[in-house]
Amino acid sequence: MKAIAIAAELLPQIYAQARAEFPAECCGYLRGPARGNVADEVVACHNAHEPNSIIPDRSQDSAFAIDGRELLAFVRSLDTDRPAKVIYHSHTNGRAYFSDADRRASAEPSGPYYPVQHLVVGVTADRVVEAAVFGWDIASRDFVELARWAVLD
């Protein structure tokens, strides 16, 4: 499996959102042409996570939930000529990894909830540190790292 090719101008936009929304996690998704392996548009979303909602022991600084209307637009995009291809969010500890909470929110044992990859951006109060893309691996029935960037922000 190959990582979705993310247009070069998109990552700086996502990094800026991660910095602007710190200490909360940022979130959104990337769209692109239905044919091909490219994402060329950022759709920034609002982190609607509230304590005791999806992940009860976490707040916006350690969890995200795409706002309801924006999540509906994301789902509807999957049947268009420009579907969502990547969901993104930040981790406010500066590390880009796919956490156990990310796994629980993204898949069940039979597979992922949505046919997308996941971009995680590690951000701190001072800078964006790294970013990585994860995709579902059928053989291991888990998300695996497909690409990684160190960020000189």
C-alpha cells in the first residue's frame, strides 16, 4: 500500500492550523480526484470533542471529534468525484503516531470505518515537530505507517 500523495502546498496549511489551535488538537480532511492517489485540497474542521463525549477521560488537548455537520460533509464526499482521502489531526505532545484511541475511533476488527488514510501531526507550543501517514493493512488488521516527515518549523 502506498501513502496518498499529498500536494506540497497542503502540509504547511495543516501545520499552520495545528499551531493556531494548540493546545487543542486540530482536525480536518484532505480531498482529491476520485481517480488517482492524490490529495490536493484541505478541508479544515472544528474539534468538537468535549470531555465525557467520545473518549471520556480525554479533552481537546488529547482527543478530537470532527463537528457533526463537517463529519456529514466528509461522509457525503466519499461518493463524489472529489472524495475525502485522508483524515488529519494533531497530537499536542509533539509526536506523530497512531494511538490506541486513534485506532478505536477509526476501525473495528473487521476493518476501518472509512476508506481513508490518516495523517497525524506532532505539534508542541513552540513548533510542529513531525508528521506521519497511516493506512489500514489487511494482513495485520491494523494501521501501519506509510510515510513520515521531520518538520523544520
